[in-house]
Amino acid sequence: HRPWRVWHNVGGGDFHLIGQQYFDWFRGATRLQPDAHVLDMGCGAGRLAFPLSDYLDAQGVYTGFDLSERALRFARRHVRGAAQFNFVKAEVQSREYGGAGVKAAGYRFPVETNSVDAALAISLFSHLLPEDAAAYLREAGRVLKPGGRLCLTGFIVEPGMELGSAVLPLIAYRDGAWTADPNEPERAIGYERMVFESWLQEAGLVLAEPVEPGHWSSPTRIGEFQDRIVVEKRPNDLS
């Protein structure tokens, strides 16, 4: 199934091919098992749910949430697999995506504390205001099992980066965040590494691997656009 452009955060490219590429990264980085409980933050039309439907077994559980009912309807209609698949409408405000409901910083993920083996957030943190990003990381820290991992993509601003000539020229915004457009900051937003790492610490999370830089911050388009980031819930943190 190839959905129409159900939601603009899906971006261009081949829906299923890109989903498979992210799945391969996710499976390797989280040591994913077929009986895992997976949380897909900002799941859209199920780009990652499709490859997961072939991988997860009858003991597996997938929970995805998104602001777009239209995208979720597509996923509910077409994703089939042995595992239990839940697609949840997130009632969250967003200027960029037209959501209504609570502020993102107050949103509680639709899964139990310490219940998730592995989580992912593809092209989600690149659209979150700093207070929302910090809150979503805290929620990830709450729901992950100790030792569980979250794979996310986004823009990490390193000290001394020259972003004027970058593919995505970000400018300083506020609270350690950088944006492409201060009038519509959620269109593309990045965070200074020190600030991002302080949010991780607050959430009981640590970087599990070095950040894999995307080409957004360089003058040339080679490889992945966004940075790839793998974080882990500290095993000794059972809160």
C-alpha cells in the first residue's frame, strides 16, 4: 500500500523503502526482539509499523500515537501482523500540525510506566519546542523499561558549528533551541547538545551511542538529512 501524502511530516521519498531503512537501524540499535513492546512516537501513517508487522510475533505489541486522524486511519486500515497494533490519536496542540488538546509538554504517552522495550521518534523532535522536547524525553524515561532504548532523529547543534551555509541554516532561538524560522519555530527546530544532554539526564536517559550526524548541518547533501540519536534508560533507574 502506498498512501497519499497523508501528513506533511512524512516527507518525500519512497514510503516503504524509507520505513524499511529506519526499521533496520532501529532493530540493530535497540537489539529488538520479536516479542517486544514498541512505542512509535509520532507514528504518522505507519511507515515503521509496516516493517514491524512482519517482524513482531504474537507476543509483540506496537503502540503508535500521532496528531493526524487521517494518517492513523490509513495505518489502522492497512497494517496487519501477528502482534497487537494500537494506533492512538494524540490530543495535543501544535501550530505546525493543527492538533488540538493539551499542550505537548502535558501529554502523557498512552502506555504504562516501565512497559516499553524499545521506542522510536522519527522526525518528531525536529518539530518540538524545547519545553515539549524535554517533556517528551521525560515521558520516554517513564515508559521505557530499564535498559530500554529510544531511537530518534533530530538536529543537534554542536559548539562551533557554522550553520550559515548549511543545508538547513538554523539560527539561535531560545532556551538552547535553534530554528529555521523564528515566526514558525516548529517547522524545523534543533537543540544545543549540552541542553539536550541535560534533558536526557533529567529523564533518566543517557546517550547509548555517539550521535550520527546528518547532512542538514553541512553545506552538501550526502546521506541522512537528520542526525540519528540512540538513548537508553539507565538500568539502575526504576522510577
